[in-house]
Amino acid sequence: MVSEPTVADATNRIYESLQADNADIDLHIATLKAALTRQGLKEAVFDPTRLVQNNRSGRKLMQAYFRQRGVTVKFSAS
């Protein structure tokens, strides 16, 4: 039996996708959304230091893009 990815696994895949010029980002967002639902969480928390665009506009763009796909994004304090 194949285990479902955890929120941490899905989050790491999103970091990798962002580094790879957003390759398969929509697939990884869907995986993250499913993992959040399974674990009963309402939002995904990202480390802003691991983002390609770690500035206000980059974070706001990421939040808006994920929100359109049903995932609320928060950023941890660094």
C-alpha cells in the first residue's frame, strides 16, 4: 500500500517546484490541499527564506495563486 504524502512532503515538493521555475506547481498544490484535508489543517505554512521571491510582492503573489486553488498560505517568522 502506498502512503499518502504528508503536508511536510507536499510542502517540500512545492519548494522544489518553485526552485525549478514552477514545474508541476498545480499538481503539487493539489497534493498539498489533499494532505491538509486529511490532517484536518486549514492552512499551509511556508518558510519565506526558502522562497525564490522572498519579498512582499513575491509572497503576496504566491498567496493569491494558492488561494485561487483552495489553499490558504501563511509564512513562518524567520
